[in-house]
Amino acid sequence: EVQLVESGGGLVQPGRSLRLSCTASGFTFGDYAMSWVRQAPGKGLEWVGFIRSKAYGGTTEYAASVKGRFTISRDDSKSIAYLQMNSLKTEDTAVYYCTREGLVTVNFDYWGQGTLVTVSS
Amino acid sequence: QSALTQPASVSGSPGQSITISCTGTSSDVGSYNLVSWYQQHPGKAPKLMIYEGSKRPSGVSNRFSGSKSGNTASLTISGLQAEDEADYYCCSYAGSSTYWVFGGGTKLTVL
């Protein structure tokens, strides 16, 4: 059974940093691209960024709203994806979901339960 | 403001059919047959319901179907059931600079 479990959320002051983790199980983690999607309280979904599998260079792409502040990385030996968030702003307050991208299909086929990040002084 | 436009709410009675629209542009929905739809119940994570415009993942009821015409994608739910009451989001690939854009979400109420 595919499982994605996010951790690391919490309350952080504006301008500070936070790192989220996504621990995967039930599939060969290294074969898949992984994305982060966020949802501000009472709002819709927003794609944050993704990291390709090593087979495709392990490179990353980001939404304009977080580019230069957020960094996605992965440790295939531990089946973990990370989201490093720097220079946090109040508008980054959201539930952050880790998602798996389809291997041969174009979609976000599995989602974690999400972790809440609150940016406030 | 979301990149894709969805109605804020739709409603229907049990057994009826409803359609949720998702309007984008020629840079996203209109250029790629890569629209997916996600169902989200309150307090839960989104669940993939339709991908690549009209394909259903294993385990998703065939009451859910997707289509596209021009810059607008649609999700149709037939034979509405109480458990279909949820928020629904569309998502489209938007090219290799923007990548993924979501709609603002549609709240489905089963009367």
C-alpha cells in the first residue's frame, strides 16, 4: 500500500526557515517524481514544486511564488522527500501535501495527509 | 486568483447528474490533454478521480467521467450519491515554465 507521511510543520515567525519531510512507503521511491502542493486555510490547491527522479536528473522546478525561497530535495536511500522553506512569509501559511507523480501517467496519483505550516509573529 | 476557473458551487439531488466546468486558456487546458480532477472531503487529502482528461484510476467509480472542449474541461458525475458531496479541483499541465495550475475548486452539494 502506497503511503506518504508528511512531518515538520508548525508555527514559525516570518523570515524564518522550516523543513518538511515526506516519508514514503509501499513503492520504489526512487522511480518517481515527487511534488509538493499546498492549500491555504479555506482556499484552493496550489502547486509548489517537484523533483524529478534520478533517472531524469533529479532536477527541480518551482512555482513562481516560492522560487528562490523553497528547495526540494530527496534521499532515495531513505525514501524521503524534503521541502526546505526559507524567508517564510505570512502568505505561506497552508497545509502542505506531499504527492507522488504518476510514473507513466500525468497526474498526482497519491497524496499524504498534509502538515500545517503557520507563519505568524 | 486561480489560474483555472471553476464555479464556486454546484448542487444536485441523489440520482441526478451534474457537470463541473474548468476553464483555462490556450496555454494550459487548450494545449494539452493533461487535465486531472481531484475530490477532497473536509479535512482530508485530495484524491485523484480523473487523469489525462478522461481516464479513471483503478477503483474510481465509472459514475465519474471527464471531457474537454477547447479551453474548457468538464467533470461529470452521474447517479449522484451522498458520498459524492465534496470539493472538486481541476488541474492542468501548463508547459515547461509554469508546469501545473489548479482551479479554485467547486463545492458539490448533494441535496
